[in-house]
Amino acid sequence: MGSRAAANREGPERTCAVTGLKGPPETMIHFCLSPEGVVVPDLRRRLPGRGVWVSARKSTVDQAARRQVFSKRFKTKALAAPGLASLVERLLEEEALQFLSLVNKAGQVVAGAFKVEAAIREGPIAGLIHASDASNHGVVKLDRLIAGQATARINLFSSSQLDLALGRTNVIHAALREGAASAAFLIRAQRLAHYRAEDAEIPSEAAQPFEGGGDAADGETDGRA
């Protein structure tokens, strides 16, 4: 009785078509089939039709494409491009950067090492972003200032990507002030970090779950035959 109540509190689950493991929709990638028979990633889980769910890991999506899992689950010929896993990664990255741009428009981003340091001292901040090509010295210096704090640290994007998202040049470090926009970005950053986790070394803090909601599950099938 208790386990059933716990399951109800946790919400709906989906089953990975590759591993058979169950999890909430937020930990999966939803795929649909186009009218032309092409496998299409549906990150926001809004496309119509029968769907197939795969754990949100790059290596797992790659397995699904290589092992023709989609054809088996859709019960028809499904064309999954060899670069499907990389396409999903790029889409997750683009989505996260789009949300970072929204955080900036909401006035919740502080950029520049000195300004970031000042924001940390004023505190609290929701997140600390380092460019993936930042010097270790600058990263360590700022990380020490948030030691022991429940602050997300993100090291997923290059300086050039941060420049475009924030509309400024030479962004190496940035701080996120607390707010709804920052929380929404952190959810997307966590999802990208989780997806890359088996394929690239990332700060463990970036892979920690963040509080907050996401897009609601679309209620489509979990891909089980």
C-alpha cells in the first residue's frame, strides 16, 4: 500500500526501449516517427502519434539507432540517422543556451570575473557558470567562494557559445541570480549534463538534480510492444 502511494506521488513513468529501465519522462528522450518514416527527437514531448522512449544518455540513444530498436518498437521501418545521438545532444545544447539567453533578458545574469565575485559575496546565487575553455586558475578561485553552498556549477559551454547566448564578448565566468528564469535554465543544463555524462568529463555538481518542473508528459505510449 505504501509503495503504491509513493509511486503515485512520484508521477508517471516511462520505459527505456533499450535498457528496459523505468523512469520519469524527464529522464528520457521521446522519439516520434515522421510521415516519411524518419525518427524524430521530441524533446518537449508534444508531437502527436505513438512514441518511443529512450533513456537520456548519448550512448543509449546511439545504441537505439545502431540496433534498429526504433523499427522494432514502431513495428515498421524507421530510419534512424547514424548521427541521431549527436543531433539530440545539439538540440539539448541549443535549448539550454536559448534558456540562458532568456535568463539574461530577465536581468538574472552577471558576467565577468570581478562582477561574479561580487555577486557571490552578496549572495546567494543560483548558479555559477564557467566556460569550458576557462583557465583552471579562474575556475578554482571562484569555486572556492561557493564552497559548501548549494550552488549549481555549470561547465558545459564554450566561451564563444556564452558570448552568443548573452550578447556580449569574452564571457568566461557568469553568475545566475535566483529567479524563475535561472531555475528553468538549470533544469535544461542538468538534462544536457546528464545526457553527456557517459561521454565527457563534466563537473559532478552539474549532474545533480535541480528542483523545478519541466514540460508535462504527453501521455503517449512508453514504447513497449
